[in-house]
Amino acid sequence: MEIRKEQSGDSLTIALAGRLDAVTAPELDKVIQSSLDGIKNLVFDCKELVYIASAGLRVLLVAQKRMKKQGDMKLIHVSKDVKDVLEMTGFIDFLTVEE
């Protein structure tokens, strides 16, 4: 998986490419935890994310819990396959998701 960060003031966009699974989720978790100080707007650009597993969902959940205390978080450019997983797991109900 490839992770690209772009910060502008108190906004951070993290672009994800590839598969977010048990192998790659710890890497994303590290990037998130080391990058959120002072961030009020967190965006995950999922345009190139082709797959998400439960380990990836857990990382998004942890990020969402933290961002609820300090700002907003959303997922953009979510593919049909990834959106299907979010819907089946109920994550679609508490994450802000834009196609």
C-alpha cells in the first residue's frame, strides 16, 4: 500500500493506494497517530484504495474517535467495493463518506 500525506494549515489529507489490510494497517495507524496533533480536518482520499479489511476498518475507527474530539474526518472518492464493505459492517452509519 502507498500512503501520501498533504497538509495545509490544520487540514490533513491522507491518500491511500492499494490494499488496507492486516499487513498495511499498522503502517497507516503509525502515520495517523504521528500526524494528528493540531489537525482539525482529516480527509482520507480513497480514490486508489482497492480493498479494505477489518484491520483497516479498526484504524479508521480509532482515527474517527480521535478526530471527534478535535475536528472532522471524512473519506472521499470511495469506490463501490470499499463502500460495500463500509455498508456491510455498519461503518457507513458513523463515517462521513463521499463518493
